[in-house]
Amino acid sequence: MVFDPSGSDAKNPNGEYVQVKNRSAAAVGLKDYKLVDAGGTSYSFPDVSLGAGNTVTVRMGKGTNSASTLFRGRSNILNNDGDAILLQRGNGTVSDACAYTKTVKVSKTC
């Protein structure tokens, strides 16, 4: 994920993004999944399927969704000074999580 790209977050909201990779051998429907930060801000995935081994990028700003890139539609979502991002199923089960602090510069891979 990239949480603090160079420049102004307001001028480059799509510079902030989270990538989700399907590490399984089968496609996964993302309709019942969401990304949630430590403060409770969330992004619910649309009715899309992520193929085996594929990655989808969720950009925080606005744009047109495609098979490989989805757009949150808001800016300044990822806290620059630290946060935790959870990938949750609809029932609240956490499938994956990634936390970062300001001591980590610009991006983090989990």
C-alpha cells in the first residue's frame, strides 16, 4: 500500500492506494469484502471477481473502475502518521491486515 505519496494528498488522492492479491488457486468474489481502517472508515468492494493470483488496486480518489483498479471516490483516507487496514468479510472475519507507522516511509508491503 502507498499511504503517503509525495506532494499534497488533496492534489493527488489516487497516489494513495491499497493492493489486494488473491493468493489462492481459485477466483474469489469480492462483493462481501471491505477494507476498514483503525478508525472505522470502510470501503465495500463492488460485485467483482479477483482471479487466482491476480491483484486489484483500490485507489482512494475518483476514477472509472476496471478489472485491475477500483476507486474509493474520496481523498485523504489513509492516515499519513500510521493506521491499520483490515480486509474483512461481510461477517466481520478479518482475512488479512496491515499496519504501519510514520516511521515507515511512503509505503508498506504486508
